[in-house]
Amino acid sequence: MTRFLDYKSPAGNNLIAEWYCRISVEARAMFDDLLDVLSKKAIWSYPDFKRLDDGLGEIRWKCDKKQYRVIGCSWKEPQGYLLLIGCTHKQDIYDPPDAIGTADKRRRGLQFERKGGICEHQSPEDCTPEEQSLS
Amino acid sequence: MSTRARKIARLKNKAYRDAFIGSQISVGLPFQIRALREQRGWKQSRLAMEAGMLQPRISAMESPGAAKFNLETLRRLASAFDVALMVRFVPFSELVDWSERFDPDKFNIPSFKDEQASEESVRQAEAAVEAYVAIGHEAARAALGNWAQQLEAATQPFLTTPTANIWASPEISATGKQRKWLSAVQGQYPTGPYGRLVESGAPFSVLPLALYQGVSNVLEKATIPAKNQAATGLLSAQAA
């Protein structure tokens, strides 16, 4: 069973949880279900998962006519997966634009500079209107 | 907090509840379709042919959120896989429990033909058990008692599963446990009726049900002989 972890910024903010609260409730429910199913799957494969370069990978789903991606990497234990950044994707363009580069930077920061942190992934039970209005 | 408790907590939000229903369709169905297709060893093109659809549509239906499902589409897929389809309204707790149990790697729904084969295997297993009982001398009876006791120990975790729900039961449908159970039975009694059933080449998927029902019968006959007067009478006559 795969255990998901969230990236935390050097300031201690859970950037995955913050992103989660900014997307639509439909996209959130799908993200939760997708992680739930993937946590039980021995082998992840396309179309719900795609390997990127340098050991990164993206969890993929579509909702509200948008392609959602959460970029991450295997972490420490073989069955740990670190979620580094959430984004959307349209016609080969990520939003935020350098999502893959940011994910890579965050991972390297954790690995080599001890910048940032990680915590057990746990989708917020409810997102406040203030958090949602940031989208 | 368990994953179930966390899901229930999120469902307190009405908008999330509504979205959860949608996501169970948009995410759950693609994994079910892919699992059923792969179990049958089909490529997407084969499923497309069986369902009378185009391959790109199958591809979309296997991608989370990429396809809109309607009942006619699901009916056609059910027909292609030769499985039943249940659409019903349920409490949220039931949907949560289903999502907790659902494991795409172990999701296995036999086609009608395989179900029929399973029933035939049950009949064969019962006949094998009857024949075993009917050997009818004291040594065989003692062996049966010993066999039954050990089988009972080996299968105890599974015997509480209602037969009608055997395919839906996570305990039985879990492939690892099926194998564990099977190897426990086979390992101890390679020449018993179930060992012979395995040797006969019956499909692996039909064995758990056959084993469960056959073993239940054996246990009943072995531990409550009065319930089977014919068998015990025969045994007594042979012993005398």
C-alpha cells in the first residue's frame, strides 16, 4: 500500500493542501479517490500516472474540462510517494508554467539542502472560503 | 484516524458529498473497466469490438474523468464483459465502504460462463465428497475426521462468509488469501477430492467457491454425522 506525503515549504506551509483548497470541489473529490485507488495499486500506469524525466511522475485526471496534474516522486521507502506540486495542464503548458522545474527544485531542496519538509498527506476535511477564494 | 473516518468527515460538506458521487463514477469506473478488460486479456480494440464502440472511446473511458458515462454505455460494457450491472441508490456509508474495499488489482467479476463453470465445479466437488464419504471403512472415516479438523482450522477465517456473497467478499476475493487457502488445503491433502479437483484443471477462479461449499459439506458430515444418515449408515455398516 502506497503512503502519500505532502511537500511543505521552508516556511512550513503544506503547499499540496493549499493547492487542494484552491481547486473545485469536484476536482478535490476526484483527487482523493484517485489517491485512494492508487494507494492500493501495485503498478501505476498511464493514463492516470505518467513518468516524467529524472524520476518525477505525475498523477493525472480530468475535471471541469481541465487536465489536472500532481507532480511527485518516490520517496525514501519504495512505497512512499511525495507530492511536490499540484497544477493544471493544457496543450503542453502547465499552470503554473514551470511546474516540473518547481517540483524538481523542491525535491532537490529537500534532498540536498534540507530546505522545506514533508508530512503525511491528508486532504483537508473542509476548505475555508478564504482558502478557496485564492484560486 | 482511519481513511474511512476521514472520508466520512469530508462528506459532512454537502458540495463534497455531491462531488463524491461523481468521482466514484469518474474515477472508479475507469479502473473497473480496465481491470475487467485486462483480466480477460483483451486489448482496448477487442473491448471496443465487443461493445460496439470505437477504441478511442474505450481509451477515454479508462481515463479518470475523461468520459461521461450514461446507463446505455454501461449496459453495453456489461454485455461485452458478460457480467451483470447494478445501479441503485444507497446510503453514503455504503458508497464509502465500497470505495474502501475496492482494489483494482483484485477486482474480479466472472463472466456468466465462468459462473456456470463454477457451479459445475461445485457439483463435481460435492460428488467427490460424496464418493469420499462412501468409501466407508473405519480408516477412511478416521482420515476424514482428521482431514475435516485440519481443514476446519485452515479455513476457519473464511467459513463465516455467507455463500451468497462469496464473490463480493473481500476475504475470499483477495487473491492472496485465495492462494493461501488453496495451498493450505492442497498442501495437506494433495490426493483429497480438492487436490484432485485442482489437478483436473478447473480454472483457478472457480475453485474458492467449490472449496468453500465442498469443505462446508465435509465439515457438516464429519462433525454432525446425524445430519447425514445415509453417509453415516454406510460408514457404520462398513465398520461392522
